Amino acid sequence: MTLTFNRKMFDDIKRGEIKWSKKLEKVLNSRPERLDRFSTVSDQEIKRIYTPADIKEHDYMKEIGFPGEYPFTRGVQPSMYRGRLWTMRMFAGLGSAHDTNKRFHLLVKEGQTGLSTAFDMPTLMGYDSDSPRARGECGKCGVAIDTLKDMEDLFDGLSIDKITTSMTINPPAPVIWAMYIAMAENRGIDRKRLGGTIQNDMLKEFIAQKTFMCPPRPSVRLITDTVEFGAKDIPRWNAISISGYHIREAGSTAVQELAFTLADGIAYTEAAIGRGLDVDDFAPRFSFFFNSHLDFFEEVAKFRAARRMWSKIMKDRFKAKDPRSWWMRFHTQTAGCSLTAQQPYNNVVRTTLQALAAVMGGTQSLHTNSLDEVLAIPTEEAATIALRTQQIIAEESGVANTIDPLGGSYFVESLTNRMENEAFEIIHKIDDMGGMLNAIENSYPQLAIADAAYLYQKQVDKTEKTVVGVNKYVLEEENPIEVLEIDKELENLQIEKTNRVKNERDDSRVKDALEKVGEACSSNQNTMEAILDAVKSYATLQEVCDVFREVFGEYRDPGIY
């Protein structure tokens, strides 16, 4: 069944469009359009009007279908939000484990339905708070986690067997995950009952976010260890969240975000199959993470295209047989790069529109940025407003009452098709290079993103693209807003805490455990059990990561421009 109803209908549309165009031409002679060229944030040119003629070759059942059915364009669940709303997962991490635990409890009390953890820069890079490289950064952009004791304090009093936890961690992801598992087991919770996600996506780090530890190929090996371990031992856990969010934050277009993210997913799938795993044993637990940017319809189309593309990739390219392997389940965060320090209350409006696009696009979970996030870690008040934004969309707007409400829109369906076609062109180009690892080593995605970011900034500088409060509607004077400041004494307190753990532990047990981590890294053995034993002995995050660095070497960004 196609959308080509009959030839007469399209002949009528063509005649009507010609008649309308003549009338429009007269109007434009006296009242020109606002811009010479209309385009999305990603600079996709937009036509004046879309009609059934723009999707006349579209096969409804093949390309759109129904929610919960291949190709999942309209959503992965048959009832979508009529059955259950998306998970409201507010990103939180500040100062010490105790400070962040307090924020978690506040957000859960206010209606958050999932936990999401932000770590400070030393933790993200695999260093303890007492490392010379960590000086001045402890707890500044997230929570400091040095040992299992910190993980125990971080989730104290939270029902982690009933609420899912997301942890935004990449180079040291196996270690942080091991600490979480050990913390749960110390509380008597079976690891098979744990649900959640570790980001654990190093390819996008080399492309965009730039938190590094080991080179690309051993990094993918460690990720494959977690995928294998999760598939066998923790069936409710997503061992990877393949992330386009940071690719977009680095300045990519929506199509580039879509293409590079799915190309990363292809690389991880190939690595797991290369390990000897059956695709249907691990693919159902792959999850994704996207950015919801400013252009409302472009973002909705991107999310719909992403689901359809991934289902085709898994079914046709990897021959997955389990329909759950064809699903794309994804978390969304509103665009941090779109927030402005100027007139920060405008950020509430930006976040609302971006959150609405994510919901209209069918996200499974959502973080809404706080109005002050461009300036500092959010205050409790700002974080609560951001959470309330989601709750108002869910409970008051009515958009969750029907499934894929923009499905069938001539514009949205046409844009969805265009994004899919252009993203597949990029993926085919990456395939021709030998895959994503080769593409990264040749700086292809890095340079493509840099070009896109440069083009957008030029458009902003020339006011071809408007940023309210920055290059238009600027205020001469602005009243500063209150921001959260992290106590400088925190670093000393955290170092003292870590030193206490070191003084009280069994050093011989730690040494033996770290040696076994090294042996696992140097062999074909899965590293996760050895890492678990190490963190249970209270080896620190850096001590385990130093073993990775010793065995696999350290990565240095080539600095290509």
C-alpha cells in the first residue's frame, strides 16, 4: 500500500500548486518573504510548502507502519506514552558523593523516575582526586568517585533495584560499572535485578567529546568485554549507550549526528560479533543517546529516521532475527550548546521546545537542561524547574495522548526520508573507508564536524541565524542570576576520605587483584570479573585505570584541523 492515492489527485495537486504559485508571486512583489533562504539549524533548505506529492512514492507499511512494529518509525512500543510515559532522568552530579546523593533524593521526591549520574573531570579521565592532574577539578563538573566507598555513599538510601541508573562515563566505564555492581551486591541485591545504562561509548570520544585514556582499538576491546559480560550476567543492563549527543554538541549537523552515531553502533556490533557473540544475544540491550536541538521539525524527523535506519541495519545488514534487536531505544538530552549565558531565563523556553521535540519524536527517556547550566552546575531551584518542564509536557499538554502525532505530515515524512537518505550516504562512505575505526584514525568525522560548526558560527556572526539575546534582541544591562558554587574545601575532604580507604584496606589483596586485571588485559580473557575483584578490594579508580594505561598505552589526540 503506497500513499499514491490516484493519478487524478496528483494532477489536481499540480494544477493547484501552479495556480497558488502565480498568486504568491503577486504577493511577493509587494511583500517579500522575511529571508532569501529558509533552512534548518543544520542548514537543510526548507521548501515553502509540502504536499502529498513530496511523499507520493512512500510505502506506508514499509516505511511508516505501526508503533511497536518494523520499521519502528512510529515508536518501539505498541502503546507508547499511552501505556507508560518516558523516563524522566535528570542529569545530576556535584561535589562529593554525599552532595549528589542529596540531589538524587530531592529529584526522586519531586517526581524524577530514573537516576542519571554526572562525574567530575578527574573521574571521567580515570584519575583519583589526589592525583596532581586532578588539582582544582574535584567535584566541579560532577561527582568525584575514587573508590567503592564513594559509590556506596552516592546511592545510599536509594532503591536501585527498583529505579534504573544511568552513568555518563566513558574511558573508565568498566571500573565505574564494576563499583556499581559491587555496591549493589554488598547491599544484598542480585546483579541480575539491576537495570540501567553506562554510556561506555569511546568512539564518540575520539570524534567529539575528547575524554581519553587508551587508543581506539583497545578501547573498543574493553567495551566489547562489557557487552559480553552484560549479555551473560546482567540482562536488564544496557552495557553501552551509543551517543550522538556529544557529536552534536561539538557542532555537527543533525544528519551527521545521525550518521556518525549509527556508524559507531555498526562498529560495536561488528566487534561483538567478532568476539563470537550472536547478534541477538547482545543487540536488544544496545541503547542510544541523542541531542534534541533547536529546530523542532528537524529533530522530530531525526528521531523517526534513526529508528527506521537502525531496524534496517540490524535486520538486513546483521541478519538479526529477534525483533527486539531491531529496536532503537534512546535517551535524549536537550541541547546544552544552545543555552546562552546572556538572558539565561530564555533557556527555559529553549529547553521546553527541545523537550517537546524529543517527546514528539518518541524518546524513551529525557533529561531537560537547567536554565543556569551554561554557567555552573544547576541549583536545586533550576533543576526542579527543568524537571517540571517535562512533567507539564507529560501531564498538561496533551501530546502524550496519541502516538506519533506528527506522523503523516507531508513535511515531517519528507524530512524524515531526506535525513535517512543523506545519513546512509555518509555511512556508505565510512564503509568504503573500512569502517568507523579507520574513519576516525583518518580524522574524517572530526573534520566534517569542524566544517559544520564553522559554517554555523559564520551564519550566527552574519545574523543569518538568530540567537535571541546574543545577536538579536540584546539587552544593554542584565541582572546576574545566582549560581551554585562548589566549596574549595571539598577537594581536601575527598582526598582525606580516599586516603582513609587506602589505609584501612588489605594492600596485598589489592596488589593481587590489580595484577589479575593486568593479566586479563594482556590476554583474550574478559576483564570484567578481574575488575570487579579489584574494586571489591577497594582498589581506586586510578589504580585500575593505570593498569589499562600500562598495558594498552595512552592516547594523545592528533589535533587535526
